[in-house]
Amino acid sequence: MTEETPGFDEKPDVPSGATPEDAEPQAASPSSGEGAAPAGDAAQIAGLTAQLDQVRKALEERTADLQRLQAEFQNYRRRVERDRITVKEIAIANLLTELLPVLDDIGRARDHGELVGGFKSVAESLETVAAKMGLQQFGKEGEPFDPTIHEALMHSYAPDVTETTCVAILQPGYRFGERTIRPARVAVAEPQPGAQTVKADEAETADDKESGGPDEG
């Protein structure tokens, strides 16, 4: 019986006539796919480039959408702020309009010397609050008549005016900011008919006297 020698592996059978090199494991020959590897890499790079272009395009579109939405939001905020200010101004103007009769009573009481005691303190406090809210009184005697801010309730002629003039303030006018809450109600006077012609003649005569009179023929 033949004993196996320990420590030695069995060698594969070698066909007769084969050289020892044939018994060595053959190196793996390059596969047919490795020869096409550069072409495969190029295709993969082209695919990645196309995907990158798509991502960039999508990013540009989303950025443009975001910028448009941001601009629309800014416009919306400005409109809301403008509307809020307008509504606030209208509300204050309406409140001040309701207070005008009270202010008129205070003015009449002051003119008649009845604004005394506690009533005087309350009236002055009310006028101060109205002024802080932006209420402004206008209308003075002697100023030119302006139909945009004056309402003529009485009309007369006067020899000492050269244009339509407010000669009496029947009710003061009030404005809030650029808004006229109530025009000033006034009495106006116009130059007397023919007064301009008389004054022009007088001025011409005065000029002649200063120059030594008209030339004699």
C-alpha cells in the first residue's frame, strides 16, 4: 500500500507531451470588454454632462421663478403698506371731520369771552390733540381768494382792494396733510367796477407830473 507524502499537494494531471509551462495557470487574457473601456467612459461622461446641463437649466429656471416671486412679494408688501397708510389717513380724516363742529363751538366761545374755567382747559386739550393728529387750521383776513381752499358765502366791492380778497373769515378751514377737510368759509370783496381804470389814469397823471408835464406844441 502506497503512503501519501505529507506536505505535498497533488499536481494536476499534465497531458503527455506538454511542457511545464503548460501546467502553469494561464494569465487571464484581456477580455473583449476592456478594449471598449475608453468608449464606455466617454459615453458615461457624455451622459453625466447632459445630466449636469439639465440640472443647471432647472436651477436657472427655479432661480428665475424665485426672483420673480420675490419681486411680486415686494410689490405686494409695498401695496399693502401704501393701502394701510391710506386707510389710516382716511380714518383720521373722518374722525377729525366729526370734531369740526366742536372746534367751531370752541372758537365761537373764545370770540365771545366764554372760554373760561374748566371748559377752557378741556377745549385747549382737545385742540392740542387734534393738532398732534395733523389737523391744521387755515384762513386769514386779507389773503387772496383761492376757490380751491375758500368758499365764498358773502360778496361785496371795496375800493381798497386790487383783487378778489378775503375780508372776513366766517368759518376757518381745516386740512389734514395734503387733504382739505373743509374749505374756509369767507366773505370776499372785489375791486369796484372801473376802479382799475381810474387808478391807471391817476398813475399816468402822476408820471406826467414827475416828468414835467406833457410836451407843449
